[in-house]
Amino acid sequence: MKTYHSRFTLSALTLAMMSLPVAAAEQDTQSLEDMQQRMDAMEARFEQQLNALADELEASRSQSSGKDVHFGGYGEMHYRHLDDNGEDVRELDFHRWVLFIGYDFSERMRLVSEFELEHAISPGSEGNGAVELEQAYIEYDLTSNMQLRSGIMLTPVGIINETHEPPTFYGVERPVIETTIIPTTWYVGGVMFSHQLGGGISYDIMLSEGLKTDETEPFDLKGGKQKTSFADTFDLATTVRVNYRGIPGLELSGYAQYQPDLDQSARESYAESATLIGGHVIYQLGNVTTKALYARWDVSGDAAALAEQDVQEGGYVEVSYRPGDTWGVFARHSGWTQTTDLKATQVDFGVSYFPHPDVVLKADYQIQNEDANDPDSLDGDGFNLGIGYQF
């Protein structure tokens, strides 16, 4: 409850003085103490009435407007000590700092936005950072179980592309399959329709900007993300996802995306269409959670087959055990291929400690085979340490 003191004290005193009978001033027998008690009592009653009125006005205003501003975000810092092709790498990086801002226009319409700074320093400041707008869309409830979104959105594929705050997944780094085969974080501009059918079944349909790969690396699908920055939209991508959550502890999801033209132009070119098919299962039984995911790209055209990159696929299995609220352990095996003759594998295992439900300390060890060594990224065997939070 709000209180009002000095602002209204003078007015209360004035009213009290005016309401005193004039005859009272002429009564020499009335003590000053009696006058002060009457004034204090009137002031208290007046202040109580003002506070009650203020509370009623505030409650009425919040109920009638239907508007609200929401803030949130997350961040994570990583330390990596790896043997990268014989090179001893020790690296400290504040990987991400993210701010969520939302606004409710009404009970049925809202804004969702996400602003991110990566690697602590923005581009152009002698650093490897990035400043990105990863979400900025309007969501409208068509009915109680149907929504329409338009703007920049996260593509509805994979386990962590839409939910990747550090306390929500095991391992310092995100699962390698969901940063290579599924190019997390993958956001696009477009429109999406969602429908919850009941019985734990729902589906999403998205029409959005597609990938546009470079002629020098025409089948580097992750490098083809346009990020809604002057994105060429000669051919739009279509994404469909179906979810089932009708059994407690179980999530089944299947998704597909079709890219008509990786070149995004009218001319006959180096890259043709691409199709992504994938799915995952998550099952929690007591303190044990099992996750499994598989995703596969099929790239059409003779050029992709000649480059041995017409099929790019991968999957992983993860088992975690969390006996209480404060800590958990996990192990994960991943295997993937982006070129026919390279079969990469990675094993991760580690522990997470939660001093607070929204704060996590992580430690893990990773082991890769030789085919997992990507010359353009930091790879190898070694351990990772991390701290992350969400709010």
C-alpha cells in the first residue's frame, strides 16, 4: 500500500483548524494538548481515506488497461582448454548477453523481442562480436488455441533453437548437432501460424526467408542464414512442425523445411533446393531424462552430389540425472557428417551445479575423433567451464 505524508499533512492540518469551533479558541480551559489530539485524529482519518482511494485507483487502472511491459534475459561466460590439432588453446569468452523486452498491447496482442551481444565486443571494435536482433515479432491470439506471429522469429526446429537459456540445457556449449546440422541460433523474418489441437497435440506452419549460400561455399547451409538483414526472398522457405506432449514427461516432435533455391535468384545456378527432415524425443522418468535427436539435409543437384555434400545429417543421444534441485550430471554422444567421407563424432560428459534455479555453474569434458576437426572453428579434446543465468 502506498502512503502519503508531507504532501498532504499541511492540507489536513488546515482543514482541521478550519473545522474547530471558533468558540473553542475562546475557552481558556481547553488545553493545547486536547487540541493537538483532535488534530492528529483528523489527520490520521484523512490520510487513511486518501491511501484507500489511491489503492482503488491503481487497481482499477491496471485492470482496465490490459497493458504490461516485460523484461528478462540471460548471459553466459565460457572457459575452454582444448588440444586443437596439437595446439594448446586456453580461451575465456563472455559468449552471450541477451535482453528480452515484451509489451502487451492487449490481452490478445503482444510484442516479443530479443536483443543480443555476442563475445562482449561489437563488430568494428577489434573483436569477434556480433550485435543481433534475434526476435522481434507481434503475436496475436486468433482464438484461445490459435496464434499468428509476424516479424523476426526463431525457426521451430530442434530442441534448443527456441529455448536455449543456459540453465535449460547440459554442457557448457550447445549440442554440436544443433549448431552444425541445425544452425542454432536460427532466426528468420516471416509469418507463423500455431494451433493447439488438444490432447497434447499442436502444430506450427511458417513461411519465411530462406537460406542464401555463397558461391564459394554453396553447400555451407549454416553460412546461408540471412538474419533478416536485406534478406533476398526470391524463394521463401516453408517450415512445418508437429508436437505431441499428451503423456507426462514425454515430448515427441517432428519437423520439416523446404528451401526452393539456395541461390535466391532467378538464374540457373550452383545450388538448387534443399530439404530438412528431423525429429526428437524427450522423456523424463523420475530423476532421469533421455533426449534423442536426428536431423538430415538433402541438397538437390549434380553440383552438391559432386561435392559430396548432397546429404548432411547428424544425431545425438543424451542421458542426464538430476537427483535434486542443486546439481545434475549428463553424458552425450553425437555423430554427424557434412561431407560424405567425413564421419565426425563427439562425446561430452559433465556436471551442472545450480546455486539458484536460474543460475548454473557448468563443467564438462569433450572428446572428438579426427573427422570432427573443423579448420574454421575451435575443436579438439579438452574441458570447458561455464557460468550462466536467466532472469
